Amino acid sequence: MSTPTLDTRIKARRANARPGFSLIELTAVLVIIGLLMAGAAIAVPGYLERARVRVTKSSMETIKTAINTYMANNAGDAPETLMVMVPSYIEEGSDVDAWEEPFYYRPTPGGVHDFNLISAGPDKKFQTEDDIDVWTMDVNTGT
């Protein structure tokens, strides 16, 4: 009886081996996926808040432009409310910020500006540090 050669034994092992991943390999992949998800869960809320601030500032700039257009068409008078401008100048529902809170709007004839337009910001409370004022905001920043 002849003894099998090394080449024959290797081929026999490969034929008997099952394809797939070992338990250790699967565990390592799951740990890596878990770490990536944990990192994303920590980072995403900050990005979302900055995005909401940017969207609110952009909306306020759009409303400011619409109010100026309204004033140009109405002898320089600011609208009494934002709803007066729907649908001719702004779309319905444009009077809320990214947190679904209504903007504070008030015409101020004779003031420094013809009107005030303010968002309560992330805390949804007016007269706090995070309020967004159309006249003092920096449109290019998310803070």
C-alpha cells in the first residue's frame, strides 16, 4: 500500500473543508460594524443641529427678500403679518423655522429696519442666546 503524497493530502483537506467564515472572523466584523455605528450615533446629532440652523437662516433670507419685494410693490409698507404674503410672495408654511416653530415677525416703521424677523433657535425660546435675527445673522455659518 502506498502512502499519499503531500499534494494529495492537501487536495483532500481542501475538498473536505467547508467554505465560509469562522466564528472569530464573523465576531470581528460585527465588532467593527458596532464601533462604526457608535461613532456615527455620536456625530450625527451635531450635524443635524447645524443643518437646521443653516436651513433656518436660508429661509429667513428668502423671507427677507420676499418682504423687500412686497414693500417695493406696496409703496414701501411692510406687510402686517407674514400670512399676508401667502401665496404671492412666499409659500404657505414658510413662516416656520427648521424646528417647526413660527418666526417672530413684526413691522417696525420708523425703526432702524422696516421689520424684525427672528427665529427662537434650537431651544425654541425667544430672547435667549441661540435666537437667530435676520439682521445680525451670518448666513454662511451653522452656528
